[in-house]
Amino acid sequence: MTAYLILHGWQNHRPEDHWQHWLADRLAGIGHQVVYPQLPDPDDPEPEVWLEELARHLGELDAGAERVVVAHSLSAVLWLHAVARGMPGLDAVDRVLLVAPPSGAVLARHPEVARFAPPPLEFTLPGPTRLVAGDDDPYCEEGADTVYGAPLALPTDILPGAAHLDLDAGYGPWPAVLGWCLDPTTPIMARPE
């Protein structure tokens, strides 16, 4: 069994059609532990509150299982804040997938999330981490590989025409992310047309 923590982004109320909800259902359906919390105040989140929730939910993962974190959008940046602060327990996570993290420039334009501006990327990630993003993500106009992939030396998958990898971009069922969750050597590709 593997234990998964799936973390959503800004303004995400975990709609059933979103790929994260789909992923949580599939993983739980084949017997894995899945923690997919609704983070507090998703429309006007507080970084400190979300960090506390991250620590709490990490603690819910089965200590005897492989532990995997899948973080989308604002929660991908939340993960970077946790690493930059040296949050206890992160080194117990076996692997992480960061999906479509927004850039600091975009976050700064939205008062509700400006406090989540990424920390200086002057740290070493505690374990294997992979980045996936669209080549046309309006929330990371500079390009996720430029903003995050290169500075953190992350293996990065840039998907053509995938935008923010959300419902607006058509990301409900996404078999490739399920494949990666089950086998980290699986390439992450765009959803089928």
C-alpha cells in the first residue's frame, strides 16, 4: 500500500470533475490510503494555516507505507514554503509531484494569495520531486521550467496546450498522473483528447 496526500490550489473546492478528485477516487478504489483534504478558506487562504494543515495531514499518512504528495497550483508553492522553513516530517515523504505552480509575479497580482509568493529557491528538496506544467499556463507566464524547474534542478514535464492543468483546461480524468502515482518512472503526458 502507498499513502497519498493530494493538495489542491486556490479557489479549489474539490469539484468532483477535477483530476485530483478523480485521482483520489481511483487510488482509494485500488486499496491505497488517500488523504485529500479541503484546505481552509480556499478563496482567501492564510499561508500559516495551510502550513499547519500540511503538517497535520502529513502526520495522517501511514508511517509504514510509501508516502507520496501530489500538490497542484498554490499547494505546490505551499510545499516549497514548507521545505524552505525546514518543516519537520518532510524527509519522511518518498516522492512529490508539483503540478502547475503559479509564479510569484502572478501571485502578487492577487491580494488573496500574494502572501504565498515563493520563497527564495535556495534549498535542497528533501526527496525525489517532479514538476509538471503546461507550456501556456496563465498562472506562470514566465514558464514553470524557468521559474522552478531549472533553479531547483527538477525533472520537468512541460505539456503543450495544458494551461493550468485544471478543469478549465479540460483536466478531469488524467490517466498519466495515475500512472505516475503507481510507478514514478511513468512519463507524465497530457490527457487524451
